[in-house]
Amino acid sequence: MDTIIILDFGSQYTQLIARKVRELNIYCEIHPYNKIPVLDSNVKGVVFSGSPYSCNSADAPIPNMENIKGKLPLLAVCYGAQYLAKWGGGSVQQSKIREYGRANLQYIDSTNPLMKGIGVGSQVWMSHGDTIERVPENYRCICSTDNVKYAGYQIEGEETYAIQFHPEVHHSVDGLTLLKNFVVDICHCDQSWTPASFVETTVADLKAKLGNDKVVMGLSGGVDSTVAAVLLHKAIGQNLHCIFVDNGLLRKNEFESVLENYKGMGLNVKGVDAKNRFYSLLAGVTEPEKKRKIIGKTFVDVFDEESKLITDAKWLGQGTIYPDVIESSSVKGPSQTIKSHHNVGGLPDYMKLKLVEPLRSLFKDEVRRVGRQLGIKDELIGRHPFPGPGLAIRILGDITPEKVEILQNVDDIFIQGLRDNGLYDKVWQAGAILLPIQSVGVMGDERTYERVVALRAVESVDGMTADWSHLPYEFLAKVSNEIINRVKGVNRVCYDISSKPPATIEWE
């Protein structure tokens, strides 16, 4: 399979490069700049990402280019362009006029293969504090803006290209054209990495890897675990044993409805009601990370007990996806822990199972496309993401069955309202949060002192960044009124208008 390798120097946009390349039906992988994989014959080109560092800093990231520069097509973006210019003997200085945001290309070498189809005046997105002041003699300028002469260059005699702007960002209007010029015309990648080809090769690989072995897998009702399970089922049939645990923190009626859906798909699924066990262990716990760890450990304990009833199981199936993998490693080592519910991280020592992760290379939107290719109905494929710890991290403070029931009812009204008003598919993720405060209200002629809930709806592609959804005021007024009238114990509804960053999608 033709592959593009993207070396990450710490840029906030690195994942966007991968997403754009994959939009062109070309497979690519992200690796830290200091952990370059084996560049075998399948690797057709390399991309250097941007970076928050200056190439003049003492701790500037320095890649090993021995098997890359001059040997494979290379596209260096922003920091990568500056590093290559300095490495070759050019000059990179702090910008006199710093360029952040939109700029326009005022000069373009239209004969250069990287710039094919891009016209003078094309808008690009800049994000750098340093500028290339001078390039070595064999570096030829291929584009400029008013403020940056060397917005792009090529090293003569090599398929080495560099640009100081970010083609992966939406505001670079011809960014996808530039990337296509590189990966298709320069790297000669075959655009054959499609959902159909992924299903075909993955099922074949799973058959070869697993043979007649049994696989045990925990299902959550979410898109990732569902698609992973169907892929495994397609490969090994009834040798896949699925377990769906009710931790008491699912959405209203979710345990019963999802279990029914799974059985209708022919999956071998066992439902386990463990909600009282979870409630007991969570009683009085208010610290978010502690709640997550209790839920995670208890799930593993329940899952371990159930999996032992399946004789000779050798593998654990998981719905790990690519953002989970990327977020678990970084340029400077393991990423800072924002939350501890990602699948990556291994298994407890006492669970003697090998891992199988069919979706490990996919982004969320790619998982959905694969799911549709597999014939999974849209009711499951189109479901919003739901956090692994469930409603526990949407109840701020301690967990009680009463609070769970209140939040389930609020959430059900909100989500069903989105569906009924044609808004559900326009939102990437939505849910309700039960706040640890009470407020004064008036119902009839009586004062009330009851709970406050917040509604959260965001638009995103894969959850790495998100903007709050601008839901119609009429809808918000209607759903607020319905919640207050129908859910006993709630007298105030708020709407969260924070984006990620700086806020996260979930509140805990």
C-alpha cells in the first residue's frame, strides 16, 4: 500500500495534514520526528510538519534526514521549511512583521509541479514568528507573499519542496490542490485507499492473524466498538464473543435498545447488568479523575469475570482509533494526561490476552465510512460520540442513582429534540450536564430551590477541536421549557457556548 509518512514536530495542525492526505484516498501515518519508522518501498514521500519551536532555539527539533532528503520526495511545512533553509546554510530570523492568519501569494512559479493549478492571489494561512531571510544558492523560490519572499522553494536537483504556510488549514483555499500535487503528481501515490479496500484488506489480515482463535470484546454501543466488532465478526464469525456492560451510566433505555440492535446484526453478545456495583463504588466520590479510574477498573473487573467464562479466549478486541494512538505519544514523549479513558495503554497484567485493534489507523469520520461500507445502519453509525465513563463525567460532584435518572431524562429530551427538529446530524456531539448547584425558581405561586443543568452541543470533525453549535433560539427555548416542565427537580437550563480549545467538549 502506497504510504506517505508525516513527521510531527509538535504542530497543532499535524493531524490536519493526515486528514487532507486521506481525503485524497491515500494512506498516511504520523510519527514523531525522533521516531522515524523504516522507510520501505511502500513509502512514496515524507512531510515535515510545523512546530511551536524556532529552528534557532537550543532545543529545536532536529530530524535525521539521512534516508529522506534527496532520496524520497519531501514536503517541508512552516518549521520544516525554516529548518531546511537553515540546515543548507541560509538565514532564518525572527520576523520583523509577524505573519499570523490570512495572506495572499503575490508571486507563483506556475511551472513548478507543486504549484500547478494555483493562481496568483491565492489565499494561504500563515502561522510563524520566524521568516526565511536568505536561502542557499541551489534553493529556488517558487512562491512569495507581500511580506515573505520565500513563502515556498524547491531544492534544485531534488524533489524537496518547502512552504512557510499551512496547506492543511481550511483557510488555505488551494491547500488541497497543493497537497494533491505533492502526493499524487510528485510522489506518484495510487489513490486506492478507500473504505471498500480497507474492509477487504483488514478482514483478510484478521483472518490470517486470528485463525480459529476466540476473541472477547467489550461493546459500548458507540460507533468505534460497533464497527470494530462487525469487522471482527466478518473475519471470525461466532468466535467473536461480545460483552455489553450496563454500568448504570448509559443514556436512558440505552442498554436494552443497543443490545437489541446488536443481536439483530447477528453478533454474539451477552448483556451484563452491573449498575449497582458501579453505584456502590462511586458513592461519595467527587474528583473527576478518580471517578474515571474507578469506572475503568470496575469495568475491567466485570469484563475479566465474564471473559473467564469464555473458554480459551486468546485475544481482546478494542475499538481504538487513530486519534487515541496519536494522543498517547508526542514529540517530547507521552502527551500530558488530559483524561484517562483512551483505549491505548495496555491491559492489566492479570488479563492474559493479546490485543487486536482493527480501527487503529482510522480517524472517526473514516470509521463511519467503513461502517456504512459494512452495511451497518445509520442509527448506529450516525450516533454522537459518548464518553467511556458515561454520565459520570456529566454529573459534576458525586454520583447517585437519583442524579443519574434526572440527567438521563434531561439528556433524552435534548437528544430527541435534536432528532425531531432535524438538528441531530448537524451536531457532532451533544449532551446534558448536571451542575452541583441549585438555584431559586418560581413554579406556580411557589418558590423552588432546585437543580441546574447545562446543555452542550458542538460541531467538529474528530473532536480534536470543536466549536459550539449555534442552535436556533426557538429550539433552545422549546427544549428548555420541556425539560423544566417534565423533569422533576430541575428549574434552570443553561447553554454552553465555549469552544475547544480552551474548553474541552466534556466538563470533566
